[in-house]
Amino acid sequence: MVIKGKLFLRSLAGLIDGMVVLLPAYMLLSVMEIGNILYQLLPQLLFVVYNAVSITSFGGKTIGKYFAGLSVYTEENGLLNLGAREMGKMLYFLPNVGVVFVCISLLMLGSTKQSLHDRIGRSKVLLDRERKEIERVDEYGHRVSR
């Protein structure tokens, strides 16, 4: 039951984040009558930057994840893993083959509880209560996992 609920929350968070970043970007580019390549590339790059900045600045949360009660968790807490995770999302937007990567990601999410971009970035998306159970901080402010 928790898995189905978490899948729903992840979908909700993605929808909110898409509405915050992708929808306004596409609308603005349409009004400005920007060319085809920028129209396809710029919103996705903005989405990657938005996710990377939000997750590093706000404790693993984007606006969507905040409202869904989720956060991104990585053991190493490194910018390299986060960058790889977010760039992995660009696979979903590739022309013609992006749908294949989305299907692979959904299959992985159903079986391993990690999407393709989570696996690439060595991360997990956790409910806030799951993260609190996993993560403790020692007296020096360092993260200590159980």
C-alpha cells in the first residue's frame, strides 16, 4: 500500500514541478515565437537546473516534493550524483526514443522502487518520515545512516 501511495505522490510532485517550470517555459516560448530547437531544449534545461538548485538548496525537495511530503536522498550527498540524476531526466525528452526511456523508468519504478534517473544518480525518493528514520545527524553535524 505504501508503494502505490508513494508512486501517486511522486506523480503528483512531478506534475506540480512541471506546472511550475515546464508549462510557463513552453507558454513563454510560444508567445515569443522562438525557433524549434530552443523550443524543445530550453524548457528541459530549465527543468534540470530547477531540480538541481531546489534539491541542493532545500534539503532534497522541489516545490512538488515539498507539497507531496517527499525528498531526494543520496548516501554520498554529492553534487556529481545529483547532476547525473538530473541529466538522466533529459533521456525522457529525447525525440523518438524518450518514450522508451520513460517506459523503462516506469518498469524499474514498479520493480525496484527506483526510477532510471534515480538509479543513474544513486538516489532514492523517500517519504519525509522514511528519511527521518534513515538519517540521523551526529554532534558534529555529519549525516549518519543506520
